Amino acid sequence: MKKLIALSAIAISVSMAISGQALAHGAKPKHGGVINSARDLTFELVGKDGKAVIYVDDHGANLATAGATGTLTVLSGGKKSETVLQPSGANTLTSKTPIELAGGAKAVASITLAGKEAVSVRFSHK
């Protein structure tokens, strides 16, 4: 019986530790956008002034996007739009051309940060 109780306590502790780490990966949007994680980084897609802005964080800290390149593909209402992403601030990439992020849109960003391999991030815009 003591072994069963000890095993249950360990299982509960592990599940709490794992859920805490998941929340630490930026589960809440900081800029009112849609969040997803890839390769241990957090990406937030925001529609701003007719353009797409992607914020990049590494465990809650801004990650520099200088030298980064990328593309953003948006599927909405049977239409496919694509734009180039370019660094636009300390931890942001902005679409080079206007792009619509309507409700229900699906988006895929392919981003290559300076000195790193390309990463693909998928978003479902609400």
C-alpha cells in the first residue's frame, strides 16, 4: 500500500512539473495574437495595420531577429496569400506586403533566424 501511495505521489509531482513548463512557454499572448511554439521558441502572430507581425520569444525573453528571413503563407476562405517576412524590431518580423489575417485563417511561417536552421510554425487565427 505504501508503494502505491508513493508511486501516486511521484506521478502527480511529474504531471504538475510538466504542466508548469508548458505554461512557461508563453501560453498567453502578450500582444493579442495567436501563439505557437516550435523548437523551444514561442512565436506570436498578430495582425497590425494590415500587415502580419510575428514576435519571437525564448522562454519569455525577447529573441533578436536581426538577420532573420522568412515567409508567411495564409489560407483563408479558399484563397492562398504569401508574403516575405523581414526583421522590423528587436524581436519582430513583419510582412513586407499587406496580408489579411481574417477569422478562421490558417497560417504557416517559415523562419530562419541568423545562424540557425529554418523552423516552421503553424497558426490558426481565431
